[in-house]
Amino acid sequence: MVMLKTCWSPCIWNNDVKVGSRCVAVYTAAFSVVLITFIVYMMCGGESTQLYNPMFEASKNGRLPIYGSIFIILFLALIGSSIIMVIGIQKCNRGYMLPWLIVFGIIIIFQFLFGLWLFYGYYIYLDAAFYGIIDWFWMVYNMYCWACVYSQYQIFAIMQSPNIELLWP
């Protein structure tokens, strides 16, 4: 059974999940480009001292190039998997959607853990709790986008499943 039949969110309005999944691919590629730009800015000496920044603690020990490179590789993988997902939707091939589902699932898990880190690491600061809540709102939106793409994956799985009938003599 399919999770979603339409893709209605604050930023994406579509009557079917096929078009919604394409819009989600564009959304993920766009925010990946923005975040890669921001990470490169921080790695080149830009400000990374804000509490809501995932690179906040990394800048203290000189680990920013390591963690920044990991994030850039992850976001490049998300851009590549978004392109592959759009090709898979055009060809009705659910296997092309799996890399995006996996990479975006990793990003959602990171968002959850980052929110927990903000709450438990800096619980005495009220603004850290606010940043954690905002991060979790964005995580819930990303979970909805993941569910939209997974629904399209389920539709392809139903369409591609063989209907075998056993005929006994």
C-alpha cells in the first residue's frame, strides 16, 4: 500500500507523487548547492562561530577541513542521486531511486542527531533549544519529502511486481 497519493507541502503542491518526486529532487539539489557554498565559505576562513552551525565545534580544533569535506561529499552525492532519481522516474525504474532514498535518509538522521546535540549539549541556552526546534521542523519537512519519493518507489514496485498465477492441472 502506498504511503502518499499526493505531494502537498508548504513549498511543493502536486496532485501526484511522480511530479512531486521530481520537485523534491530539484529542492534537494538546490539546498545542497547552497549548503556546499556555505561550507566552502567557512573552510576558506568565513565565520563558523554561530551555535546553530553544525561546524561550530569543528572550527575550534582545526577539524573543519575534514568535516567540511565529508559534508561536501555527502551533498555532492545527494546532487548526483537527485539527477539519477529524475532519470529513474522518467524510465519508471525504482532502482534509480534507491541512492537518493539512502543518502537523504542519512541526512535526516544527521538532522535528528544535530537537534539532540543542540538540546543536550547546550541545554542552558534558550536560543539553542529554539535552533533545535527549527532544525526538527526542517527535519519533519524533509521526512515528508522522503515519504513522497518513497511513495513513488512503492508505486513503481507495485507496477513492476509480477502477477503469477499457478494453474493446477
